[in-house]
Amino acid sequence: MTLRQEMLAAAGRAPRLLGDSRRAVAAFLRAQQNADGGFRGRGEASDLYYTVFAIEGLIALGQGKDTRSLLPSTALRVLSTKDSWCLFPIRRYLASFGDGAGIDFVHLACLARCWADAGGLPPETGAALAGRIEGYRSADGGYSPNPGAEHGTAYGCFLALGALEDLGMQEIDLGAIRRCLFALQRDDGGYANERALKASTTPATAAAVSVAKHLTGTADKAAVGFLLARAAAEGGFFATASAPFPDLLSTATALHALAGLTRHSRDFAQACVQFVEGLRADGGGYRGAWLDEEPDAEYTFYALLALGHLSPLL
């Protein structure tokens, strides 16, 4: 499976824990779609970044237990026949970006991922899009959101690898990506997102561990230990050793990275579920942390990802 498919398969297990709340969560995500076919984030305009999370959240909610046999493109077609949102406006929205000329690295990766969710795009357009992503390769062989950078970032490597897989690219320099990530590991076993940063963070470490696990099936014990040390007794994961409270991004990415590498206790899993569910707003969407007042499609998908990983533990 690709990085994207691994996340979708995990998020697709969330409905077991959601129960009747599944309808409200799906309704929240559908309500984020605009007339142009895209999905909005914190503002009113459609945004490729939030469109990824909305589409994949709806796919996860539509897959139910059939995560092994139901491909993402099929899931979209099934959902489009019985829900108010539809595959065709989404594809029309994606087509408006052509081969990605004029958009930044993060949105290029989002465009590739959206197209993969929506059934793919013509090979020549995919090759052009892959070429634009390659334009963000750093001098050390990794990927950075800044073109021409000397060093890549953990997030950049994760996004680029996933996008190139989604575009069907076979010639990916995996060794260079691994070397770039290795240089980002710190003495505490965790990873910083950038070379210039001294402190490790949970999201950056989760990105590095997820890539390592995806490529080799395992990850080093120090990085796993760093993530486990960020677990909060009250449920969830802290972003750093000094963070005042856990957050949903750190929780979802840490659980995803640790899946298959360690086993959490049932008590901790229950505490994590309570933490995640405590972030759901009245309208069905999820907030990023206790002090965040506004839900969005991104955090709603991360809630599904976290719940999907917790589901088999309960």
C-alpha cells in the first residue's frame, strides 16, 4: 500500500467507535464543500489542503469494515450515489489546477493526493505534476517546501514520497530520503522538522517513523521511545516535552506511526478515545486542541485516523 492508502485503511476503522455519531461527522464534512467542488477550511474559499482531508474523511466513513477490498476511487463513486456530495464536481475542481503551475509545494502534494482519491489523472498530466514536485528536491536529496533548499525537512519528505507514490512514479530515490531524515534525528531519539531546529517534535518524529516503517517495516527504538514518552496520562500525545496539553495532530500522527511497532494498554486506548471525542464540536466536526474553538476538515480526518488506530485495542 502507499502512504495514503495506509492512512485511509486506518481511518476506515473509525466508524466502529463512532456509532451513531458517524452521520453527524459525515454531515459536517459534506457541509464544507463549495459550489466549485472543493472544500473549505477556516475561510470560505475552497482549498486543496482541506479538500484532501474532507475527501479522505468521507471515504473513511463510507468504507466501514470493507477497508481491504474497497479502493478509494470506488468509495468515492459509491458515496456519490447516496450522499449529497459527488465525485464529478471534485474532479472538475481538481482539473482547474491543471498540472499544478503556480501553486506551492504543499498544495502540489495535496493536488496529487486528491487526484489519487478521485480516480487518478491522465499520465502526461501526472508526469508534469511529478516534475513540479521534483523541483522541490533539496541538495541533500530530501524535499523542502522551499525550492533550492540545501536540506530537506521531515514533513517535506513525507509529503513528497506520498505524492510521488500517488502519481505512480517508480524511480524515487528512497536512499536519499532516508539519509535526509537521518540527519534530522536528535539526541533524545526524536526528529526535528528542519536541520536548524534543535528540538524534536511529535509530528516531525511521526512523519520520519511513518516513512521508515513504510519503507522497511520497522523503525529505530529511540524514535519509538520518544513518541511513547509524549503520551499523556489523560489521553492523547503532547507535541513536545514541554507542551502544556495534548493535541489532535500529535495524537493521530503518533498513533499512526506507532501502529504495529508497539501495543498500547486498553486503559490508555480508552483515555485516548475520550480525549479525541472531547474535541468533537456540536456540529460533528473536530477541533485540534482543547483551546481551539473552531472545527475543520483537517482535524476531523485526524480524529478518524486516531479512532481508527484505537478501534482494534478496545
